[in-house]
Amino acid sequence: MDCVFCKIVAGELPAKKEYEDEEVVAFWDLHPKAPIHLLIIPKVHIESLGLMKEEDARVLGKIQWVARTLAEKMKIEDAFRLSANSGSGAGQVVPHLHYHLTGGWRKGDNIGI
């Protein structure tokens, strides 16, 4: 499989990891859109939210917990964003489900809602 995120999971490509367990990995985005911008992915290849299966729900719930835990670690738990694009038409660039955890803005920053 020629998936960049699967290669990160397999250790074939480097990433600045912030969290990893047997199901989930989180690493810093190479092109951050916020002072704190992490990508959180399931280790199993799920192409997008639109293509997930019912059995994927547990690991996706875990991603929510990991995001909350990382927000606390990064001291942004009072104001952060967790988002996922589903499909290229929605802006998904890498066809492996991933969530963007962003935060760390200063009061008055334009965060582009």
C-alpha cells in the first residue's frame, strides 16, 4: 500500500510523534495551520469517515479521548478544535482517516471558522 500514514505507522517514514499506543498514533503536522497542530490517526487503514465500518467506531471513539488527553498535555484543553475531512471533495489530502487537533491561538487571532 502506498499510504504515507501507513508508512509512518510501520516506521518506514519519520514523524515527530506526540502519542502512540497499539491502536492510535498522533504526530505534528508538517504544515501547521495553528500554533499547535497534531494529526491523530488510527493505525488500521480506514480511508475516510465516509468509508468507515461499524467495527471502526471503537477506535474512532478512542481518538476522541486521545485528542482530549493531548489537548490537556498541550495546555489547550479550554479551547481547541478537532476536525476531519472526509473525501477529496471535502479537502482530505491523504486517503487515510486523520483528525486535526489544533489550538494555541491567542485572543484576537483569526482562526478561520
